[in-house]
Amino acid sequence: MHKRISDEEKRLRSINAYVVLFVFFIMVSAGIICVMIYNILNAFGLMKHIEVVPMLMPLIMLCSCVIIGSILSAMLSGILLRPLNDLKEGLLRVSKGDFSVRLEENGNSELSHIQENFNIMVKELGNTELFRNDFINDFSHEFKTPMVSVYGFAKQLKKGGLTKEQEDEYIDIIINESQRLINMSSNILMLNKLENQEIITDKKEFSLDEELRRCVLQLQSQWGAKNQEVIPELCELNYYGNSEMLKQVWLNVIGNAIKYTQDGGTIEIRLDINPKNSNEIRVRVTDNGIGMDKATAERIFEKFYQGDSSHATGGNGLGLAMVKRIVELCGGRIRVKSELNKGTQFTVYLPVENKENEKEDKKKKSLNTVNTAGLK
């Protein structure tokens, strides 16, 4: 923080120095030109009558300096202030929603840093606007699809003339599509909450291997219906964190493995310490399902993105985005490896935490807060 403030002060002083030098240059240049003009006029004998009046000469020199200085300022400011005028015009265009504007970066001056930061800002705003539009379009599509189904089948039920089997089928579809809407709304609210959250509360020490077993049992109806084999290889490990939040990670990752693995497939769940880093816990969920190509794997954690464009497997493309955010809040990371028609592996790395580490982190944060307040 102190370094950042110091850099800003240096830049401000540099700009002030440029302004002072500019004014000094104009004054000196105006004085030199006035002296040159005086000498030229005096050489031709045109100053004899003026020198008769003692007070007239200083007044003429002063007026000449002002006029010449103004002309020089007008000429040079047009060149020197052009980048500032471009910046002003760029800000006006951005305020009207045009994020395609870019400023030409000139040299390595302080003004060029402003131009560079302006270009970075506009690029980020453009990305945010693009993301917002994509989010609205994707949400509208995902919301409209089940609503059309609910509306259509409810209308058929109202018309009547259906068999008992047809009525039951339509009612089941309405229930399933309504549940899909409820899940999507809940996931959006949860994801929005997580994105605005910076720290994890309600931490406690719990058995991570036992938590994973509970998640497997909770999903038993799904993998049991597909005659899949779930193989847990779990070391006994305790973890200090929010168990309910992490539960969403395991349910989503294991649920995806079940969803995208064929009947009779195999899903392996492994829990151990990362052999490359003893301060990390590693959870791997591996299946021999349909897998995905490289392009899909690169976008799998984006909101509303679904590799299955036909939507045959259900879902709304929010689960893995939520998983990624939770893992990041825990200070960890998630990786995916997949090969089309061969299977997928999700690996979650979580830092080993305990109460002592958390107290130390809080102490450091308090000291940083005090130092920041002192600087202000």
C-alpha cells in the first residue's frame, strides 16, 4: 500500500514538474524573442522615438512578451495537449457505451501510463459487458426452455381427453421441469452469494473422508439406477473448513461423473495428501464415461456452459462454476483432465488448514489494517 501511494506521488510530482518546465520555457522563449525583435528594430533606428518616453519601453516589452507567450502557448499546447484531448474524447465515448475505443500510447512518459491504464480499463469494461450480455442470453434460454414445457403440458392437461397414463406422464414432466427451475434459481442465488463473498465463516474440523462417504450415499439412487460401481479409496483425513459449503463441491463433481457415465460404468473417488505438496489435500473423482474434447474442457467452469448442447442430460451449467468459486474461496484449485469417449478426472486441491493458522492469518490481517489506516 505504501509503495502504491509513493508511486502515485512520484507521478503527480513528475506531471507538476512538466507543467512548470513548460511555463518556464514559454517565458524564456518570449523574453528571448522580444530581445531579438528589439535589437533588430534598434539596428534599423526604429526605437529612437520610443526611447524618448522612459515608461513606454517597459510597457511595450511587457505587452510583446504577453503576446508572443500567448502565441507560443497556443501553438505548443495544441501539440502537448492533444493526448489529453484524445483522453477526454475517449472518456466521452466510453460514457456512451462504446468500449472499442483505444488511445495511442506515446513513448514512456507519465502521460503514456495514463493512456495505458485507460486502454486496460476499457478492455475490462468491454469484457464485463460481453459477459453480462452472454449471461442474460444464456439465462433467458435456460429459463425459457422448462417454462415452455410446463406451459405446453399444463395446457394439454386443461384440454382433457387424456388417458390416465398420459396425465401421469405430463404431470411428471411438469414436476421435473418445475424442479429444474427451482434448482436453477437456487444455484444462481448461491453463485451470486459466493461471488460477493471473500471469507469463509462457520469453519470447524471435520472428517473429510466421512463427508465424502455421506455424499456417495446421498447419490446412491442415481448411481444405483444406472448400475454403476462407485469405488471409494479414502484416507482418514480431518479438514478445517466449512463442511456444508464443501459438500456442494463433492455432490456436484460426483453427480457429474454419474450423469456422464454410461450404465454399468465405474467411478473412483480418491482422497489423499498431494505427493508433490504435503500441505495440500487432494481429492480425485475419475470416471470412464463419455469424456469431453479439449474445447469443452477449457470452458467447463463457465456459467451456463454445457458441453451437451442437446440438454439431454439435464442441468443448467451452473454447478461447476459454483464448485470453482467455492474451491477458490477455500484457497485451493480444481483441475480437469478428459478424453473423449474415455472418461474424465476432476482433481480438487485444498490447502491444509487448522485453527492456529487461521488465528495467525487474522492477526496478520489486523496488522495490515492498522498499517493501512496509519498510512492514510
